[in-house]
Amino acid sequence: MLNTEWEYRERIRKLAVCIVKHYRGKGPDNVKVSLESPLRITVEIWGTLSNLSEILVHEGAGEKVKEYWNVLRPYLEKEFMSEAEKTLGSPFTYTWEVCPSVHGDGHIIITLELQHIHRLD
């Protein structure tokens, strides 16, 4: 892997950790960043769901977790969007998905679609 690609993924991972620390007060158990294409980045974050969210998702009430996120999202976007855009080197849109927990390891997958290619050199 190119050193510059690794550094780019690491910068994205550090930003995700910063956001999770703000949300949960601690770092996640695991953050995985995948560069699927030059314009598509996937960030998988474990350890972000609260105990209550884990219970709700496990019991089939994932929509309640999404409702909570819809209230929290504008605040996080206001706090972190400019930093994320600077880190990514491009304006972007994103989608997110809460993945059901299996043995307490529920996670969120965030998919970022960049408007233009970030140069790695």
C-alpha cells in the first residue's frame, strides 16, 4: 500500500475517533476505514452505540436509534463538517446505517461520496 494512502486513511480514522469521543466520551473499540474507490470511502465504527441503543437494536427497535441520531446529527455536522471536509480534501455527501448487534458488537457504517478526487501526493 502506498504510504500516502495509509496516511490518508489514518487521518480519516483519527477524525472518526474524535467524533466518537465527542459522542460517547471515549474512543471506539475499532474504527476501520476502506477506500473503496477514489470517490467512495467507508468508515465502520464499533463501540459507538450506547447500552440503551444496543438493547433497542437487539430488540428490533432500530428505528428509535435512528430517530435519536436524526436529532444528534445536525449538532455533530455543525461541529465536525468543516474539519471532515478539510481532512477529506473535497466536499462530500454521506449515508449511514446502524448494523444490528451480535454479542454486543453493534456498529455504524458511514459511506462518504466525495465530489472530487483527493490527491494523495
